Amino acid sequence: MTGADQTIIFLDFEFSMPDGRGPKGFYPEIIEVGLVAVRNGEKEQFSSYVKPKKFKRLSRRCKSFLNISQEQVDSGISVHSLVKKLAELNHDGFCKVVTWGNMDMKVLRQNCEKAGLIFPFTGEFVDLSMEYKRFFGDRNQTGLWKAVQEYGKDGTGKHHKALDDAMTTYHIYQLVEKDKRYLNKSEPTTIGDRVDFSALRQFLVQ
């Protein structure tokens, strides 16, 4: 495959969270997915709520923070269906998964282990927040929407809405890549840069 055939997946999850310490053995489960998959210039979007497998009742804190209801999550797809969808986008490992921060991949891996599922991705992973930090020399890791605002742009839709955050990640990726190409672009040399005219002038003076 050529580089043009590679699928780049901009992915964001929202997770369940407990009230206080939560029930015994609590771990965050994916309750919403949003992604933008780009391949050969074609863009595919996918968004869905996801039913938690272990801790099925959402906490008050979770519902308030994410502005999400129990009914919405109950109507979502299973984690098995989610992993199957992601595996279909893997394209035999020839994909790049871009997230803002490293929690999305950590929680996905943990959710797969808890559900006895094979982790769906085998390609390249990019934590865009770290690339952004290195590129701009920031000491601290920047939040997603603060990063896009530093570019003089607005985030897409609502923060902590999975598809909106995935789309905002996609937009920042495009901006950073554009800046990288600009900084790496060297001005073409002129004939004056390649030829030493001083010797020619001395010859003409003689």
C-alpha cells in the first residue's frame, strides 16, 4: 500500500465516571464514541452511544458532566459492536489512530481486556496533544479546545461530545501538519546561490 491508501482515524471516547470512589472494582467504560476516518481524500464519520458492560447505571456526576442521560446510553451499541467497527477500520494494520491525549487508547485496551475482546488496532498511534506540546514548546499539556483557540479557531460543536471532539482533533491535526510543511519548506536556490560570480568579475576586469 502507498501512503495515500493509509486510513487516518481521529478518535474520541467519553467514559463513565463514579460518584466518589464508586462501586468496588470500578473502572471507566466507554459510553460514547465519535470518529472521523480519512482515506484517499474520502471522509467517514461515525458516532454512537455505547452501553457499559459492567457498571450499567451512570453516576449523577457522569450524567451532569457529560450532559448525557441513562436512556441515551441504554440505546447505544454494545462494546462488542464498537470493537468490531474499529477493527473494520484497521485495514490490516495500515492505519494511523490520532487522539488528543493517551486516555482513549488506555481505556479502550482495558475495556477490551475486561470483555475478552481482541484490541482492534495494530497500526500507528499518535497522541496529538504531545505533538502539539513538542511543536510549540509548551511546558504543560494543552487541552483540546484551548489548543484550537490558540490557533484563532473555535472548536466544533460542544466540548465533551465525542464526535465534536474527534472533529476538532482532525482540524488541529490539519493545522499542525500545515505548519510543519511550511517550516520544512526551503526556498529554492537561485543561479546566484550556485555560481561564484566573483571569479568571473575578476576575469572581466583583467
